Amino acid sequence: MEQRLKKGDEPLHVGKKSIGKTVGDFWAWTSSDLLNNTLRGSFGEFIVASALGIPLEQPQMAWSPYDLQYGDHKVEVKTSAYLQAWHQNCNSVIEFKIPPTHKWDAKTNQSDSEIKRQADVYVFCVLTCKDKKIVDPLDMNQWEFYVLRTDVLDAHCPTQKNIRLNSLEKLQPQKTNFLQLRETVDRILSENIGNR
């Protein structure tokens, strides 16, 4: 069955009888804690897609080899934050996962034998607030974005699985804010040499 975007008012039901709960109730229960590090990844993808003007007409593809299709380009989105949903004695270190992977095709359930990074460009998203009293992941002013071509990662970190922010900054990514993110991604992609 083809999955389509839901509106939130769809009822859960037994046969044709509603049980008094909706998809929106489920979303509120599972997705309200935006400091949750597993949810933050999907939220980051949503933020970047919104900044790039990518139409959100289909449900997110959780097992796609890259996160977003932006025109002819593939975008990988990674997020990190100083604050977590749980109690912390100190702020988290900003670190991102960047492993090369096998490309998996959901339609055929087959993986490529080649291991490589699948996207053309990476957007690293950092929730910068360090105070739980005022942290607000919905405030785009609390996010910073670092844009880097994948070929730069491949040249400097060919098999590396993780990268910390200080190491990422040595690769000279373009740092930007939400309002300038699309312009920055467009500029970086225009500098991309060849097709991956």
C-alpha cells in the first residue's frame, strides 16, 4: 500500500468504529520531545528540507541511502546538540556520524557492493543552546549549519565514521544560519566538481 502524508485527524479504529484517538494524538505523544536525540535527526531533515524549499509531499523515507533529494542533488543531514533530553552533568560534545555505506534500494531490497558516501553534500546542524531553561529547537536562531561537499569529506576522512565539530571546522565548511542555508547549499553545489 502506498503511504501518503497524513493530516493528523485520521482516527484509530476497530473496524469502522473510532477508538477516540487520532494520528495527531500519536504524533504528540511520540514527537513532542525535540531534544530527544533520535527524533532530532528527523527534525533536522525537516528543517533543512524546509530551508531548501523541498516539497514535503511524501512521507519521510527512513531507509533511503541519503536524506533529501534537492533537484538533481543528494543531501545528507546530520544533527548534534549540546543539550540532551536526559540529565547531564556537562554538555555533550558536538559529533556527527559520517560513515561510508552500502547503498540500499527499498524497491528491490538489494544493496550495492561498493561502500561510499551516497550524497553530494552534507549539512551539519548544531542546536547551539547550552541552557535547558531557554532551549527551543523550534527557534531557528538556536541552530547553526555547516555545509560541506562530500568530496572534501572523502579526501580528508575517507573511511572515518565520526567527526567532531572542531575537526569538521578544519575542513572549512561554510557556516550559515537558517535564512541563508539555501543560498549556501546552492553555492557549495555549484562548486561541486563532476557528478558522484
